[in-house]
Amino acid sequence: MGQGENQLKAREARLKKLAARIDTLAEKDARVVKNAIETAALRRTAAGELHAICADFVSRVNRLLTRDEVALDPSEFSEAAFREDGANLIQIGVRGRVLQLQFEATGELLSTENFRVPYTLEGSVRAFNQELLAKDLIEEQLIFYTVEKGRSLWRFFDARTYRSGPLDQEYLIGLMEQVI
């Protein structure tokens, strides 16, 4: 009878451990779901931030122009238009000179595969004009929405020169100067 009782106690102990592990799993799954929801919201916010950087750049340039107008496409940002499962595109153009920003969500919630700082959105900026297109020369740099401890921001990375920095007004001015 002692051996059967020991087996019963051992089985009960195993069941308690199993139940505790299942409870832990439920908590872990809830954290994963919460993190996925927060990351999706962060990605939409980041897309809006990138559009706002571009819109502010276009607006500032247009205020100084006397003849032409720099176009922004899409002209307005809509969170509903953000594609979580595909490529997103923003274009800045004037008289055949184009800056094209393409970005998409990473496969994982965060990645460090192509950039040393963890990021959740990745893509590229292409700068071109008709002359460059005729020569099959399109300037391309990588962009990432990085997620760091204290802040998150858009960054560019030039794979040829290993130059990196914030994707801001200064960066867009430099790119546009190259194609004008």
C-alpha cells in the first residue's frame, strides 16, 4: 500500500507542476498577444511619423518656391491605409526628380538582422531622376524604425559608406540635392 500511495503522491505532484506550467503558459501567451498589439500600434504610429517628416519637408520647400511645387504622395496619412502585411510607399517628387520611401513590417516583432539597433519597420529610400534612370543608377539607402530603451525613431543606413543617422529634414534635403 505504501508504494501505491507514493505513486499517487508523485502523480499529484506532477499534476500540480503541470497545472502551474499551463498557468504560466497562459500568462506568457497573454504577454505575447499584448506585445503584438502594442507593436502593431507602434508601427502605425511610425508610419505616420515618417509621413509627417516628409510632409513637413515638402511644405517647407513649397513655401520657398515661386514656380513649381513639390508633390507628396499620398498627400495625407491614414492609419487605415497602413499595410501591416505588405509594402508601404511614400513619394516626394518635382519635375521628374523623385525620392521614394518604401517600408514594411519585419517578420518578427523586432529584428536586428540588417541593422545593429533593434527595429520593427524596414525599407529603403530611392533617389532618382531621368538621367540616373537612363544610366540604371538609382541611389538607394536602407531605412529602419528603431526601437531603443528611451526612444524610437527613423534612421537611414548607407550600406556603401556605412554612414547612419536620423531620417530627418537634413537627410531629405541632402537626398533631394543629389537628384536636382
